[in-house]
Amino acid sequence: MAARKKVKLAAKYAPLQVDGAEVTVRVNPPFRLFRDLQSGDVERILAAIGLIVKDHPYVDDDDQPLAIEDIGLDTINAITTAYGELLSAPPKA
């Protein structure tokens, strides 16, 4: 029996514009993260968003990066809405 060829699934990222700020998100996350986003469990949802968002510009009053759970709900909603639109957009030719 011949050995199967292994295929490495490298993470792919894309920039999102969210309320004038650039957020970098993973566009090919593991399926389990989508399951976590749909779970209804706030801790699982925030953890999934934290794994999808690679980089963001949001900082606290001391210019320290905010953890996902410390970003305002309106901004989280804007990020997840833009992310959903990005994933549902037709592929670019």
C-alpha cells in the first residue's frame, strides 16, 4: 500500500475594514470554530473569535492591546458581521 500524500493546511489571513480600522482574520479556520460560534456559549464564542482574529488595533488607555473579551460589544458585532460578509462573498476571479 502506497503512503498517502500529506497535505499541510496553512492558515490563510485577510484584512477586514471595521469602522475605519483594519482587523486581520483567518479565512480558513478549523470547522470547530464555526461550531463554537454557533454554540450559544459566550466563553466558546469569545474563544473562537479570539482564534479567528489574528490582529486588531484596539488598545486600552495605556496603549496595551485589548483581549477580545475586553473589546466593546458593538465592535465585536461589527467584526463578526464583516467576517460573515467576507466569507459569503463570491470568490474573486
